[in-house]
Amino acid sequence: MPDTFDASSDIEVIKQRKKEGIDIPLQKNVQAKTTSTYLEYVRLVHNALPELDYDDIDTSMTFLGKRFSAPIIIDSMTGGTDEATIINGRLGELAEKYGFGMGLGSQRAGLKSEELAATYSIARKNAPNAFLIANIGGAQLSKGFTVDEAKKIVKMIGANALVVHLNPLQELVQPEGEPRYKGVLAQISELAKTIDVPLIVKEVGAGISKEVAIKLEMANVSAINIAGAGGTTWAGVEKLRAESLKDDLKKHLGEMFWDWGIPTAASLIEVRRAVKLPLIASGGLRNGLEVAKCIALGASMAAMAYPFLQTAARSRESLFAFADTILAELKSTMFLVGAKNIAALASSRYILTGMLAHEVSSRT
Ligand SMILES: Cc1cc2nc3c(=O)[nH]c(=O)nc-3n(C[C@H](O)[C@H](O)[C@H](O)COP(=O)(O)O)c2cc1C
């Protein structure tokens, strides 16, 4: 879960809270209710004459200097508890076998003990060659998280990149949250200068606006993961926690802001127009057709969290079957638009309809 529960020094408390961060999304419905990704308003133009064979389609591509077999990242999720060891182990196997990237969950907990560090590093053990992404919360940066600690979490998993996640909505709704974001941009800028792997900044499901993207580009980050609204909502997760902790105000805020945020497609389009940085699209992506739409809209990579969690928690077989399905969906879409490779998919024509067309044209 995003970095919120690591403040306790009691390892058992950390493990329990990290467990809740997996159990709630798995057992309750914490997906968007009244909003969506708006990807349903993106129509790729059908090509009745693709002039290529399905078997010749190549989904491989390069991102931040590393070759991937498909533009897919298992988004940052977990660590810090026994269940996480199983899930990160399976996700690591998948990343290695399928040539996907993989993000780990917020790793501050892993600095507290060897035992907790192992719940993250299992991913590297199972994925010696995959592109792994270390994770820390933006809110932690303003609370004195040091560059040395950042280097340690990178080392913990032999990471190829470091992500800083921005989660102001979650901090606001969470019963133990600390909604303090003063000085975070300066810390990101400092980290970008000093850390020796690429620095990526992501949201956790409320999206990145063009104004924020421009600030991040000026802070010299290497890429942005827009993580828009329409999928897992952390206001939702924290609302359920607030309910069980009988915190009525936080429960109310969680209900009110359940669907808050910039829908994924709208965020992606406005950020693409505003900055040159490579972008990762995520937030509510659930299939390979949506991955293809995001590439056409200008993302370099697409990431998914909840679907990988759900299938990994079920079984290794179910996780691998899901990966096969999204790859088949991606390749099928490429066939139907006549794109032999990812570069061709990126320049394929699309039409924006409905709410998305309206939102994009009404944005200044
Ligand atoms: C169980 C779970 C744990 C998560 N933990 C983290 C985290 O530690 N750090 C982070 O940056 N994002 C975290 N996220 C957010 C995801 O990376 C992603 O941005 C968000 O869930 C939206 O994607 P989705 O709709 O595909 O789930 C977590 C998501 C889930 C489902």
C-alpha cells in the first residue's frame, strides 16, 4: 500500500497494516463507482487492410534504456507482510518470464528489519533480469526521508528505477494520515539530482495534471506515471478502514472523495500535451485493448495494479493466464489497427468521443 502505515516502529503493527492494504482491495470493492478511466471514449480506427500477419506482430520496445517484451508494468503494490512475500514472489516470476516491468510497494517498512526487507527482495530473487522499481512516498520526503535511505531501498531490490508516489487524497482520508505536502517538490528535485537510477513520480489513482507534470519536468524527473482515476481508489480503501476504526469524519471524507481525481485518459492526454517526458499510463486499466489505447494516446508504457494483485493472490497459473490474455488482447488490437510494432501503434489514429472529447476540448 502507499506509504502511510510505516511510521510505527513495531514490526507486528507494520505487518498487520500492510496486510490490510492487500486484504481490503482483494475482499471489498474499492474500485471507482461514479467515474471511469474515460478510456471507453477513445476509439482506435479500424483498419480493414492491415497488410500484416498476426504472428509477425512485435510488442517489444525500449523504456528508460531497458528492453521490454511488451509495454507493460506490474504497478507498485506490496511488501512488508507474509502475504506480500508470496505475491511479490509470483509477480517477480511473471516479470522475469514475460519481460514486464514491476514496481514494489512502499519500502520504508523494509528499512526496519531484514525480515521485512526480504518481503520485497523476493521479487529480485525471482526476477534477476527484470526492470524493478523501488518505491517511497512523497509525504515521507517532507518528513526527513534521506537520500541515503532512498539509496538503501534501491539497493534492497537491485532496482532499475525509483518511484516517488504522490498520495495527498489518501493522506487526507486515512485515519492515521499526515496530509503534509509542503516542500515535497524541492525534495523530489534533490532526489533526482542525487540518486543514481532514473526517478519516476507517480500518483496512486487520482491522476496528474499538466501543471504538476510541468513542475516535475522542471525538477528533472525521468518519467511520470499518471495513475489516474477510474480504477482502485485509496479514498475508498481508507474509508473502509475509517469505518472499522469508527472515525466518522474520515469515513465521511472517504465517501465524498471516493471518485475524486482526473480520469486516466484525460490526465494522459493533458500531460502528453504539456511535457516531453516519457509517460506511464495507469489507473483502472484492465485489459490489452486499454493498454493499446494508452500507447496511441502517447504513453510509453502502461501499468496495472489491481488485476495483477487479484490474479497473483489466486494462483501462479491464474496470474500467468491473465498475462497471456492481456498480451493476446494487445496483439489483437495491433492487428486490427495494422500496427506491426509499438512505434506503429503509437502513431495509429484515434477518435475521442463523449465525455472525454468534451473534457479535452474544455480544458484550457
Ligand atoms: C494492494 C495495492 C497496494 C498499493 N500500494 C502502493 C504502494 O505502496 N505504492 C504506490 O506507489 N502505489 C501503490 N498502489 C497504487 C497502484 O500502484 C496504482 O497506482 C493504483 O492502484 C491504480 O491502479 P489500478 O486501478 O490498476 O489498481 C497500490 C495499489 C494496490 C491495489
